[in-house]
Amino acid sequence: MIRVLGHGLLGLVREGRTLLLLTVVGVSLGVGSVVAIQTLNQGALQAFGGSVRAVSGQADLTVLGTVPTIDPALLPRVLADPAVRDAWPLCRLDAALADGSGDLIQIVGFDVFAPVRYPLTRQLDETGSAADPGDLVAAAMAVPGWCAVTPHLAASHGWAVGDTVPVSSGSRLARLVIGALVDFQRYEPLAPVNIAVMDVAQAQALLARPDAIHQIDIVLAGDEDPGTAAARLQRNLGPGVRVLTPEQRAEDAAGLLAAFRLNLTALSLISVFVGLFLVLASVQASLVRRRREFGVLRVLGMQPRQVLVLILAEAGVLGLLGVAIGIPTGFRIALWNVETVSATLTSIYVLEEISRLVLTPTVIIIGTAVGLGGALCGAVLPALDMSRRGVVELLSPLTMHEGARRTAVPLALLAVAAMTAGLLWFVAAGGGNRYAGFILGFVMLIGLPLLVPGVIRAAGAPLRPRGLGWVLSLRNLTIRLRTSSFAVAALAVTISMMVGITLLVGSFRQTLVTWLDVTIRADVYVSTESWIRAGNEAFLDAELLTALGGRPDVQAVETQRRLRVSTADGRHRVWLSGIAFSAVPGVTLASRLPLYAGDPEAVAGRLLASEAVVIGEPLARKAGLGPGDDLVLAGPDGPVSLPIAGVAFDYTSEAGTAFTTLETFGRHFRSDQPNNAALFLQPGADPDAVVAELQRTHRGRPLVFRSNATLRREVLAIFDQTFAVTRTLQTMALFIAACGLALAQLIQVRERAGELALFRALGATRAQISRMFLGEGLAMAGLGLALGLGGGAGLAALLILVINREWFGWTIRPDVPLGALALEVAVILGAALAAGIYPAWKSGLSSPAQLSRDDL
Amino acid sequence: MNGPFPSLVLDRVGMVFPAASGSARTVLDGVDLSLHAGQCLALVGRSGSGKTTLLHLAAGIAVPTSGRVLIDGEDLGGMTENARTRLRRDRIGIVFQFFHLLPHLNVAENVALPGWIDGRPGGGLEKRVGELLDRVGLADRSRDPVGRLSGGEMQRVALCRALLNKPSLLLADEPTGSLDDRTGQVILDLLLEMAEAERCALLLVTHSLTVAARAERIFELHDGRLRQDPGVPS
Ligand SMILES: Nc1ncnc2c1ncn2[C@@H]1O[C@H](COP(=O)(O)OP(=O)(O)OP(=O)(O)O)[C@@H](O)[C@H]1O
Ligand SMILES: [Mg+2]
């Protein structure tokens, strides 16, 4: 049996190297896309987990502020809890390097006398045999700006111990002194590289505010259960803080990314699905070719079951080859994309940047299961079919395509029935299920390929060819229906995905542009280098604001304070903005409210006259809130309840947003120092000139001035970056589909050797035969395109109207990006043509001399 | 097509195939042959004697290792592969033992195939197809799929296809080889009759001496050489 298997595999290699290669490439790309996405997904979570462990490695519990600073008076209360053995405060903020690079570093201010040696400080103790740990502690306290950074960070910026490094937090500048190089990653491999550790009092004094605490880490005594202790602490400390176990913190990050991850995972699975068709097609083709071989083996006494096992074993080897290539490929692809994903994580989700990707055993197992399982799934139907056939049938020259022709109509009917049933179910019962959109999408993606044989038949059968033109090409597809169906189905699914996403992204972008038109109305925007991540501590100082307001070319200054808070029930994170609205002629507040629900004039009036808040659409959907409800936030002194005046379209964060006046904000959240400012210029002033002048005036300060146009450009750039991974997935799927086309055509060249030889004998030139094949390739591409455009429109509708609303909470106005679609169609046709070139060339090589020996 | 030149001339044609052992295998060795329009010539010989090989050379499907092949006085040797292919399309018709009809095309379409390859417009082509099918008695079957035809009927369709482009040379490789005797007779009659009517030269490869006997001349291939009128039953 083993020998027969080995022989069979050798045979596969010998007779169809290209065929085998295409199949393996298809499988490996499918595996690769899954591995890439899973690696990135895990990388994102691990980066967060790594940073949690690096900072709070030995802590059993962590207290986080909801505001997010913590009242320092809470520390004694934490320590008073009987279960708490020790607790220490941390001051955490993000600072920008003031060296012109704008790179951000995470400052962790810790208590050098904290009794617990967590990774950061443990390594500190061991650093440099020359220095006594006691000296280091003394230096950390005595030398102004003393900090420890990783050797990696130091090397990438060319720092040495003793160097002074200017950094900024908001509009404040401070000087850090590199006091020690500490390899935190030795203890926590996934610790962020851009971390700087310093004394908590110094961090507060230099970069934040006195007493600013963001986190309290706790070590419990003895055998107290962390859950119980957390609950008790939460009760004692009040709603201004959240007491979390490390697991809960990880879950938080996972929950934050759930929608993002799920979407990418679903997309990568489409690639696997497409890859499955390739396996199916190639196993099928090899079995058709080898049916006599199996017939002979059966005559020689092989059992049907053995034939089945033999075929599955061959497919398994194919799958493993795909896995062996796919896993490293996927990891590579993850590495190529890590930067853009990381940028999305930091700019949109305000999480850690992914500093390192590792290929985890879990991902390897998933990749192997997908590749091997996919190959076996693809092989099982043809294998069963083959093993069930009788010896006589195997040895007689039957055409396997007959069966496909007979089942084409029933399959199409089944597909239509399934899709209709799916749609009806969705309409009737889908509302209650978060995953309903995905399930309907799945049913559509299963139904589409089932339609293919029927569609090919319907397209080709009624036409009578009158020459070697496209009609004959189309007719030829119907002859070997199985092979052409696989290729067209793979293409149709891929194009559906590509078109669906292009429609989604195009619509989303257009919606965003329209939204920016309404909301981004000031002429110049002022923020700081560290603001992107460090909103909380990055303030603009009062002198600067006065100076800006005093400029003759400035008509009005609008300031904004932004803070991340949670709802009082702890279920939703909200970016809350307090805005000091200014009355600018022609740019009323009402005209700037992109309201989803509510009358702009009335909402603006309420916002300005009384305590009220406008919430963003994602928050409204996720928390089930609307005008008339109260938004209850966790404030520093307990729940803050604000009446909701209106719901506005909002595309800044899927986590949820809300805004109110700076005054209301300050009353409840203690601080009204702004993070950003927007300048409305006098009529006639040139924003670019003003920006240039401001940059000149404030050279050397960590301020960022952007004109209206620049800000929009940057917002759209971030948007595009978010979809960069999707582009990679689309490209990979197109690659697989192109492999499928090439595969189908190579199979055709082989199966139709007799026919081609006849054409040659009747006087058709090589070029004519090649053209006929290219025509068939284009006919397949055309059918795939027609089906794919239909499927893509359906998928887009699902993505835009259902999945995005359900998972991200966004209303996206459907829009057809004609240019992008045309480009995509051109790329697809180009890929189809490219895929057809080799088979077409190969088809021209067939020799008319064969005819005297073979039958057709 | 009926110029001063013979339809087919083989001039000291030799064909040597490289064998697996590294040595060479001589299949044809200085074969001379001349065949005029309207003539019919039968080629007999043992299996493996090189009959099909000779036919391939005459059709321009293969090129001889030595000697010349001329169709209507044109030397195939100087031609490109494409030129030979076009010449085959325009001047040569081939009938195979196994008919080689395309199962997914109907009777008329199979006959029209060389016209399609030629890129000929529909009207004249359809008329010619109808005419030929009428002559072989299949006019009423022209829309039928070829799969439903009997062997004899299939060969008649194949014959029409071979004659579609009005060739000057008709090559038939055991055209009755897969038919029973009676059907074979009928096909042979048709073949001779149609070749005569179309004024083309016919080269007929066969195992059967009774078939060969219907030709004007009989040649036997033996050890790579042609012998006229063997007269001995094989
Ligand atoms: N391409 C080739 N390469 C090598 N040897 C070949 C090739 N084509 C034919 N031969 C050999 O040439 C010899 C003649 O073959 P051919 O097919 O012409 O015989 P034939 O007379 O038609 O036989 P049959 O009556 O069985 O059809 C055979 O021995 C065959 O093996
Ligand atoms: Mg022969």
C-alpha cells in the first residue's frame, strides 16, 4: 500500500509538475492568509499583554482610573484592605521625542521603593556589576530626569548612558537623562521596546501634574482569591476606578479589537475557501486521468476502501506541502503588514504598537489544520466517487463531465433555494443575532459556486458556434463543465470578496469625506506631538492659547479637551470631548453637527444652554442610547449623568464618542485644560501662510499646526492605512483564483489533447489554438466577473448595511466608486489573461501526429 | 488544384527515429512516389512498417529526415511550420481510422470545422456543408449530435469534413479499420466515388488486400522501402 502510494505521488510529480505546483501554491496561499491574519491578531493582543506583564508582572490586581487619573487619596485605602500585602502607584504617560522625529515613548513612573521586584525593576537591580543597586535607586531619585531605557531603544536613537534627551508632553518640554540601559525584554520578551522607566515623582513633576496617578498595582497576601478581593476593593474604592485582574485587562483589549479581528479572520477564510476549489479541481483532474490506473489496481484486488485511503493520503501530502510553504509565507506576510496594522492599533484603537511578531504554536496548529483539512475536504468527494465506481466503469473511457452536466440544474436550484432560505431566515430572525450577517454572507458564498455550472451551461448551451470565435470558447467551457466550473467558482468567490470590499471601502471613504466636510470647519488645527496617544496628559498651555487668540488674523479660537472615560456600568469606553464652542459668523454650531437623530438647531441650543451631551452613532447603537436618555459616565467622584441631546454620525472611533461643552466637562471631570485648539481665521487670511508662520514662531516647541486640508489628508491617510491589510488579503485571494484559472486550463490542455491534435491536423496553426485557449480563459474570467460582481454587490450590501452597523456601529452611505471598480476589473482581467498565457502556449504545442494513436 | 504538377510527390524520402537505446531506427529509406489528381493509390504493409509515418510526412505533420515532399509541386521542406499547417488546411484532407469527430458539435458543425479554422464566412460554408452531407446521404441528420451516429455514419461525416476545403490530396489511414466488412465496403465506395468527383488524389492506407484491390495501384511498405503491386496476400 505504501509503495503504491509512493508510486502514485511520484506519478503525480512526473506527469504534472505545473499542476502540482499550482495546487500547492493555492493551498499555501490559503494557509498563508490565515496564518498572517492570526499572527497579526495574536501579535496585537500579545503586545498588549506583554506591556501589561512588563509593567505589572507580579501584580495580582490593578486599579485603573476611569478618568483616567486616580485620586491619590485612594492609595491608603487600597493598602488598608486586609488582603492587600502591598500596593504601589504608577504614573503612565506617552511623551514625544523632541528631536524632530515625533516618535513616542511610554513613560512609566514607578515607586523605586516599591517592595516588589517586577520585571522592570528586577532587571534594574541586576544591571551593571559596577553599580550597586542602591546607587541606581539613589540616582533615579536624585538625578533630575533620570530614566532607564531598553538598549534597543537607545541604539535606534544613538543614545548612550549620560545623554540628555528632550521630550514633550503636550506643550511641555522636559529633559530626560539616560541613566541606565535595561533589557526589559529579557524578562518579558513582549515588553514594548519604546518604554522608559523613571521615578514616579519625577515623572509627575516633569511631564504630568503633581500627584497624577494612573494606576495602582496590588500584590495580595497569601491565599486570598483575586476575584473576591477585586470585588471588595471595587466596592470600597467607588466607581471612580476599576479594579481588574490581569486576565480582565487582556479581555478588555481583546474585546476592543473583536470587530477588527473578526473581519480580518472572515476575509482570510475566504482565501481558504477559494484554495479548496483548487484542491478539488486538481484531485478531480488527476483522478480522471488515472481512472484506468485505479481500474487496474482494483482488478489486481485492491479494495474500494483502499482506493479511498490512497487518494486521501495523496491529498494529505499535497496539503502538508501547502502547509510547509504556507506557514512561513503567512508569517512573512504578517511581517510585511505589521507596520500598517500596528499603526491602526495605535492610531485608532490606542493600543500598544506591535513591536515583535512571534509564530506561536497555536497559529501553527491552526495553519496546519486549515491546510490539511482543506486538502482532505477538497479530495473527499472525488475520492468517494472514484472508490465507488465499478471496475468496468473505471476501465471504460467514460467522461466524468457527464455527471456535472446532469447535476448543473439541480445544483443551481439548490443554490437559489439555499440563498432564498438564508435571506428569509435573516429577515425573519436575523435581528437578534450578532453573527446573522456573517452567516448570511457564508450562505451566499456557498451558494455562488453552486450556481456556476448552471450559469456556464446557460451561457454556452443555446449558442451555435460559427467559427473559432468566442462562441466556441464559451461552448467549450460547457463541455468540460467540472473543470471550468471549479475555476469560475473560485474566481467568482474571489471577485465577490474583492468587489464587496472595494464597494465597502469606497462607500466608507465617501461617507467619511462628506462627514469631514461638515465637521472639519476651522482653518487651522493646533495640537501637540504627544497628543495622538497621550491625550490625557498632553495639554496646551494657557499662554499659547492667549497668544493664538490675540493674533489679528484669528477670528476665534475653539479649544477641546478629550478624555477616555467609561460608562458607569463599565461596559463601554467613551472618548468624551469637552469643547469650548465659539460663535463664528457663518459657521454656526448647528451647521457643524452631523446629526443622525435630532434637529440641529434644537440640539445646538440645548448643548450651549444646559448640561447635555451629543453622543456618536457607534455608542448609541452599542449602548442602546438615544435622545432623551441619559449618558451615565464613571466620573472621578462617582457617576456623572448627562442628558443626551442628540446622536451624531461619528467615524473617529468604534469604541464610542460623546461631546459636550468644555464648561460641563470641567464641572464633572475636574479638568478643563485643553488638548487641542482650532483657529477660525479672519476672512481672506491664507491658512497655509498662517500655518507656516505659526511653525516659524513656535520652532523648537512640540506643537503641531495643521491646515484644514492637511488634517483631512491625514485623516484619510489613516483610513487608507486601516484597509491596507485588506488589500493584501484581496491580492492573495486573486492570486489563488488566478492559480485556479491556470490550473483549469492546464487540465483542459491535457484532457483535450486529442481535440487539439485534431484541430492541428485539420490545419489550425499554433497561434489559432493558443488564441482559442486565451479566449476560453477570458470567457471563464468574464463569467466569474459577472457572477462576482453580483455576489460582490450582495456582499457589499451585507457589509455596509448589516455587519458594519452591528459590529462597528457606523452608518455608511452606499456609493459606487466607479474608478476603483474599473481598475479592479482591469486587474482581474489582466490576471486572468496572465494566468492563461502558459496554458495557451502549452496548448499550441500539441502535435497532430498523436491523432493516429489516441482516441478523442 | 489540377495544375501540371502531381498532387503528391515523395522524392527519396527517408525517416529515421531516434530510439531509446541511443541507436537510430530507420522507418523509411529512400521512398519515391508520385500521385496525380484523380488517382487512387493503396498502401499496405505489416503493422509498424511505417504507413502512418509516411502519411504524416505527406500531410506535413512531420518532416522527413532526408528527401523531399512536394504537394502540388511545392516543396514542404522549405516551409515554416505555419506555412505547412496552412497548406494542410487548404490542400489536404485526412480521414482517420477512429473518425475523430468532436462529440460536442453536431454533424454539420463537425463538417464545417475546417471552414471555421479557415475563417470562412457562414453563407458559402453552410451551402458547401449541406452539399457534401447530401452526397453522403446524411442531409437530414445535420443537426444531430455525432454521438448518436453509427460508426459508418461517423466515417461519412469525417469524409465530408476532409473534403470540405476541396483538397487536392486526400489521405485515409485505415478508414475502414474500425468498421464491419459491409459498412467498410460502403465507406470505401463513397471514398472512391467522392475523391473521383472532387478530382483529388487519394492515398489509402489499409491492412486489407480486398480494400487495396479497389485502388488503381497498390504499394507495399517493407523494410522502409516501397514495392509496387506485391500481389501476395498478407
Ligand atoms: N515519433 C516516433 N518516435 C519514434 N518512433 C516512432 C515514432 N513514430 C513512429 N515510430 C515508429 O515507427 C514505426 C512505424 O510506425 P507507424 O505508426 O508508421 O506504423 P504503421 O505502419 O502505421 O503500423 P500500424 O499498421 O500498426 O498502424 C514503428 O515502429 C513506431 O514505433
Ligand atoms: Mg498506422
